[in-house]
Amino acid sequence: MQGARATAPGKIILFGEHAVVYGQPAIAVPLRDVRASAVVTPGSVPGSVVLVAANLARTLVLRKTPDPNEHALVIAVRRLLDYFGQPIPPLQITLSSTIPIASGLGSGAAATAAVLRAVSLALGMPLSAETLNTLVYEIEKLHHGTPSGIDNTVVVYEQPVYFIRNQPIETFAFGQPIHMVVGDTGVASPTHLAVGDVRALRERQPEQTDALIREIGAIVQQARAAIGAGDVRQLGALALQNHALLRALTVSSPELERLVEAAMDAGAYGAKLSGGGRGGNMIAFVTPEMSSAVSDALAAAGAARVIRTVVG
Ligand code: PMV
């Protein structure tokens, strides 16, 4: 057994959230500035893997006999060992992460990916990205029931993805790097509540709601072309249109509106909420020169956390 270290990035949805539930495309990208990181060292307890999850303030133990309430990360390591047909090796895994938990940034998928990658390296049996993606997706199902597969794909491949529900996920390239600022409202908002409210809205007003959803789909297609062309100004304009449609779907919030407005006042080309909405994060499309002013404006407008990032 050798020591090993592996990491995986966060993810963020750029365009198409909510409409993606109804068959429209969505675009998500890796957020490399925040990462989960796993370090594997030889363990001192024979026949058990000890997993120290610093962010969760928990120490988890994998033993031969499964615990009925086993943590998803322990299940992940167990499945990996089963996949390799290996007995439980004495290992210590130390997991740390700078990805905010439960804020739509893919923290769960990234933690699983980093742990499985590091353990497979320590065992001298590195996983292919495809196998790792399948294993992480299986663990995502334990958390979310019917996840779309977008989180695991973005964090495992570290590539932008163009995603349509029930279709193979496509990764794609950026024409040139795009600068963004991510602002966190600090308001926790479970995605399933916002998704449920959009569903209810669609039941009450099917035609109007479906029209909004189709318009979002058309924007996502234009955004993909703008990303390919490296046209950040156009992406900004599309972000504002997408945000207005999400507002019409009722998933914005006063905090998100305040941050979007602050980004625009500071000169951003465009901004929108990202993910489930009602709280969570927003993104602003900027040039490298604008980035620091927009970042300061978001902090001044009450953002709990601001991340300046480059994608592509
Ligand atoms: O908040 P996130 O990043 O987990 O994204 C939710 C995206 C939705 O489209 C609102 C829901 C979904 O399952 O696609």
C-alpha cells in the first residue's frame, strides 16, 4: 500500500436549471476554485478503513460487517473494494473540502469522487473516468433518489457538460476562458421545494409555464454557441434573459435579486441565479478587469461568500 492523494472540483449550473426537469438542455461547468481533497495513508486498525471527514466533523469506519445506517462515503469505499474484489485494507482516508455543503455546488459528488480516486490510487489500481463516474452516480442516487447525473459527470470529467435528461451527457470545449463571479446569498434553500413549486405552477398555468420553459431551452442553445465563440458579452445578455424567465417561474428571491442588481450596477455583462433558486448562488459574467469590482459589489450587497473563477 502506498500513500495517495486525489481531488475533485465543485460544479455550477450556468444555464437551463428547472427547464432541464422538463426535457430542455442545461449547461454546467466545473468550479475549480473549490475542491474536495482526499489523502490516503496506511491505517493502524487491521481490517478497517477509517475515514476522517474534517468538514462533517465526523470519523467514519468501514468494517467487514456493514452497518445498516452506513454513511454514503463508507458505502462508496465498500462498493469500490467489491468492484476490485479486494478485502478491506487497513487505510486511513482524510477528506477535506472547500466546497460549501448543500448549496448546489456538487459537494457530495466531489467528496465521493476524491475519496474513490485516492483509494484506487493507493491500491495501485487507478480507476478510469468512466468507471469512477458510474460509481459516483450510484452514490448520488443514495442522496437524491433520481439525480440527473450532471453533478457526477462534471466533477469526474472536470469538463463543461451540455445535458438533456435521459440522453447521453455531452462534454464540450470553451472557445476561450470565461470569467465569472459566483455570489452566495447565504440562504439555504432545498432544491426539491423550488422544483415542487414550479411543478405546481405548471399544473395551474400549463400553457404559460411551458412557454417559459421552452424559452429557457432556446436560451441554453444560444448560450452554448456563445460559449463556443467565447462571447462573454452575449453570455451576459443571455444570463439576464434566463434570470427573468426563472423569476417568472417564481424561483428568484429578494436576496438573489439584490445580488444580480449589485453585479449589474458594478458593470457585469449579465447575471442570473444558479441552481434551484430561492437562495443559494448567483453568477455574474464579467471580463478579467471587471471581476474585482463585481466581487466587491456582491460582498457589499450582503453575499455570504464570493468566488471569482475562470472556466474553460
Ligand atoms: O441546485 P442544484 O445545483 O442542485 O441544481 C438544481 C437544478 C434543478 O434544475 C432546479 C433541479 C434538477 O434536478 O435539475
